[in-house]
Amino acid sequence: MGQSRGVDTERELARLEDHSRHFIDANLLIGFSVEWDQQNSASKFYFNRGSPAYITSERVYEEARGVVEQCRRQTLQVATHVAMEFDSGLESQLFDDIHRFIDLHFDDLKSPVKEYVEYNRPAFRTLSGDPPEQETDRIKSEIRDDYKTPLRFLAKLCHDSDILGIWTEAPTDHEDIYDGLYESLDDIMTNKDDRDLLLDAHDFLVVTGRDGLLVATLDRSDFIDDREALESVLDPIEIVDLLGLYRETAAGQE
């Protein structure tokens, strides 16, 4: 992996303004849709800046939807366990124990589930107090409803081409079609979902004949640390450091 760099805000802002088409990643879709997501503010910062043509691939959209659905299932598992096994006590200890349970029992998406627990502390505090079954069912229904909101929003985005264009023509397997590029990206990137996002973006450019595209992402570790190497093989695709830009320009004003 490459080394993280400081943020040149003028450079990043210029990238945003120079491209009329932005290919967005799953983190942006999730962050904008999920109120309690840690990247909600950064996502709003991006989407409120202007109105380029927003594009993503069917693969990326399904990844975002799948993440939210898996978080809902895992959050309900946590709620069930807290209701059955936890005793109310010191609040700090209660939430430390809930976080520990999440770390021990889930292999993936631990942080987003913890974010929801922190967002809805009163519900988990109530669950730990051995509530009646009817109250437990009510709280679990509330959790389901909380997750329905971003899932419905994502569904609306998918079906409203005036807001978000979904590229559906990308191949299921890029390796046979873009073998050289595939190998180059595979050598650079450890996250294969992010590799496939870049290949979907490349496929969009090739098929549509566009002359440039900006990949908008909140993922610094997988995209920005190795941006120079990625852009050298993806030209004319550029990648913008949205999270770095947000931290430098907007976060301090909130």
C-alpha cells in the first residue's frame, strides 16, 4: 500500500469542478442514506456541493444495499441477545459489553452496527432491563423501521434516473475482457470490491465513449493512498479525496 498524503484542497476542489460525471462508491451511497452512519456528514457535504451526473454500477448499488441489510440483521441479533442475556447496570459498562459482544460474534460490519447501537442507546438500555415481551417486540420493530428508511431511499435512487444513473452493462467478470488492466489493479488493490468498482467505471467510459470520469469515494485507505498508481493505469479516470477534503474544509465548521 502507498503512504497517506496531506490534502491539497485546491486540487481536490478542482477535480470536483472539472468533471461533469462522477462515479460514486458504496460508502457514499450508504453514508448519504443512513442517518447514523459515521460518514453521513461527509456524504452530505459532497452531494450538497453541486449537481454533476451521478453514476454508479449495479454491482456497487447492490453492495450498498447488501451492507445495509446485513447491518439490520446483525443489529436485530444484538437486540435479541441484549434482551435475553444482559442485565441493566452501569450504562458505560452496558455499552462496553454490547460492543464486546459485537466484536466477538461478527466477522464483518462491526463498526456500522456499533454506530446504530450508539445512535439508539435508549432502546438497548431498555432491552437490558428485562422488559415484557411486548416491549421487546416493539423495540425490534422500531429497529427494523429505522433500517427500512435507508433501504427505501436506496431503492428510490436506483429507480430514479434523474438522480442516479445505474450502469447495468458492466460484465460480471472483468478479467477476460480487461485482462491487462484487471491484473494491474489486482496487484495494487487488496479490496477486490473496490477493484471491481474501478473496472466498472472503466467499462462505462469504454462503452459510452466518454472522455473523462471522476471516481468519488470516502475510502482513503483503498483508493487515495494508492491514487497515483491507480490513476496511472486508469487514465483518463481521476479519483477525488472526498474524506480528506471534507475534514480540511467542512468538518471544523459544524
